[in-house]
Amino acid sequence: MTLVRIIGIAVLAHMAFVSARMTGSLYALANKASTFTVGVMMALFALVPMLIAVRAGRWLDAVGARRPTLTGIALMLGGTLLPAAFPYETADVAPLLVAAALIGTGQTLAMLSVQQVVGERADPNNRAAAFSWLALGASISGGGPSVFAWFTERGAAERSAPSMQRAFGRAGLDSDVFISPVEGPKAAVIE
């Protein structure tokens, strides 16, 4: 499997994770859950993964990336379907709490696996670039309802932006355009 496909798995898994956090909290609030309950639900996305992180990493090292990735995706799928199987009206908030733990744990397993595979398969001379692409994929997938377009030169971006905005307008969607270089200022240590 190519690095692009592996990073694609990470993007889709992270997109599902971010979407579940948003929709889960809104679903709970729409059904009159307290803010405390929603806070507990949000914490469960990270609590179980935090508690199993070291053991999950050891398992990943022992068996390779395939089984943890598939397990993670299965947990995320199960967590996503659980609230649909047990609606709020009949089961209250319990399915959402269990779903948060399942989705968070699945996301952790999937991302640990993807990070291991990217580290193993990337050319050692380009490993930093491979991890940069992985980070960019995660950033895009967590960006919400955003559309990104890359151009090789600024002029092309400036010429294309009005057409993109008109296309969104025809679809009945408002949009804003921001043009900036991908290669921005570098981080530096200040002494």
C-alpha cells in the first residue's frame, strides 16, 4: 500500500473522529443532556485511549500495523452505529458515552498504526516530508467544512478564486477565499 493511501486512511479516520465529537455533543444537547454530561462524553473520547496507549503501542509493535488498524476502524464503525441502534429516546445518553470511548480508542489505534507505517515505509531521507504530509492530512480532515486548493503559483490561485466562489454561490453556499503560501515562515528557536 502506498503512503498516499495510508495517509488517506488517516484522513478518513480523523474526519470520522472529528465529526463524531461534533455530532455527538450536538445530539446530546438537542436531547436536553446537561453540559456536564456532554463534558464527560468529550472526555471519554480521550480517557480510554490515554489509559491503553502504552499497551496499544506494545501490541502494535508485536503484531504489526494491520490488525490494530482494522480493529481501530471496526471500533470507530461500531461507535458510530451504536447511537443509531439505540436511540436517545429509549437508551438515554449511555450509547453516546460508550460510542465516545469506542471512537476515541479506534482513532488512537488507527493513528498509531498509520504513524508506524509512515515511519517504516518512508525513505529515511524524506521521512520528515512524509510525516509533514500526514500532519497536513490530519489538519485538513479536522478543518470542518473547508475546501482547500493548491496552486503552483499565486497568480493562478488569484485567477481561480472568483470561479470557485461563484460555483459555491450557485450551490447556495456562502464562501470566503484566503490565499496564502503553503511554505510559510519556519519555526525557529529564540535564544
